Amino acid sequence: MPTSNPTTTPKTRTKPKIERPRLHKVILVNDDFTPREFVVTVLKGEFRMSEDQAHRVMITAHQRGVCVVAVFTRDVAETKATRATDAGRAKGYPLLFTTEPEE
């Protein structure tokens, strides 16, 4: 059985390539029924926004139909979108937050 000589055989170490997790956007979808104040309250509570930030996001969604609220890893984005949507449903509003991968 041949033995390898450790002085002539180079040892290469390969570093495992660690990819950053793909980020997902949480998107607020405008509707004509959920009160603006309630949307601001949900944004402040679930996304830790200031009154001013929450108001700007709500107005942008109102004017454009949708607005990106925040960007998180997939699990966090889906959890926050679900919790925010559920807060609206609990009050009988059609409030909707969705997620999509960030390009």
C-alpha cells in the first residue's frame, strides 16, 4: 500500500461559502375601509415605528396602493405580516400585509 509523503502533498482548506439569508419585504396593501388611525397603531406596535414614520407609510400606501413597510429575513417578515394582518381581522378590518422576496 503506497503511503503519501506529507511534505509533498499540499493540504488545501476550503472555506464553506456562507450565503446571507434572502431578505423579504413586508408590504402594506391599501384598502378603503381600515381607518388610518388603526393602520398607524398597527405599524407602531408591530414594526416599532414612530408616529411620524407610521403616518408616512400609511399615507404612501393610501396614495400608491402599496408601500414597503420593512425588510427582514423570510421568517421574521412572514411572522410580522401575519400578526399585523391578524390585528386588523380581529377588529373586523380588511387590513392586509404581504411579503415578497427582495431583488
